Amino acid sequence: MAIRPEAIKGVEAICDKFAQEPSPLMMILSAVQKEYGYIPLELQEVISAKTGIPVAEIYGVVTFYSFFSLKPKGKYVLGICLGTACYVKNSQQVIDKFSTLLGIGPGETSSDGLFTIEAVRCIGACALAPAMSVNGKVYPKVTPDMVTKIIEEYRAKEAA
């Protein structure tokens, strides 16, 4: 994948912004993730060249923290909680239903670019288990029967 020159300049500007910080990597990666939606290897190489931090170290950080992504995410990120409280209330069935209807698994994005499924460990809504979120909007007590309606809700937004 070829990175556009303006993206390279943008990443270099982000690196410059945090150049005086004692440990700038997390701030740089967070800013790049926010700006571009993901941090592919090509942008990691730009960060490495600008900061002197080895690509292997940058890659290790990007792959360790779940909020960083190596691939673009969909417009709507479906975070289905698989934490203990949600899991015992059958959240796995919810994630399986999303996977079946969208034709993708956790960590994947639908071919239309609308949906990404993420299996998350906790969204802090244990009393609402099983819970999920779509771009931060929490859905409580989700059942497999609700999945079609949730997908249709976001597809309708696109059609409007």
C-alpha cells in the first residue's frame, strides 16, 4: 500500500508536535490513530524514521494495545463485551449472530466499510449484561434477536 505524501507530512507533523516529550511514542500513536483511523506498517516506518524508535518497538506497542489498529475500521465499530458478566449471559451468541449476518468475524470489517466487529473484554456496563456498544453508544441486555434491528438502525442512517 502506498501512503500518500500528505499523510507522510501529517505523521511527521504529529511526531514534531511531541518531539520534546520524554516518552512520546504513546502520544504520537494516539494522535496518528485519531487522525487516520489506523496505524499501518508504512506509517510506523515514518514514525520510526522521524523519532529514531525502532519499527519493531512501535509495532509491538501498536499490536499490544487493543485501541490501536493495523487495519482501517468500519464507520460503525460494534464492541460486543465478552467480559465475565456478559459472557455468562450469552454475549458469545450475540457476537456469533453479528458475524453470521455481516459475514465477518471479530477484528474484521464488512466489505461495504460500514461495520467492524470487536470482541471486547469489558465496557463497564456489567449491570446491563450482556452489553455492547456502537461507537460508544451502549446497548443494554442485548440478545441475538436484537442484532438484526441494530444492524438495520445503522444501515438506515446511511440510506438517509
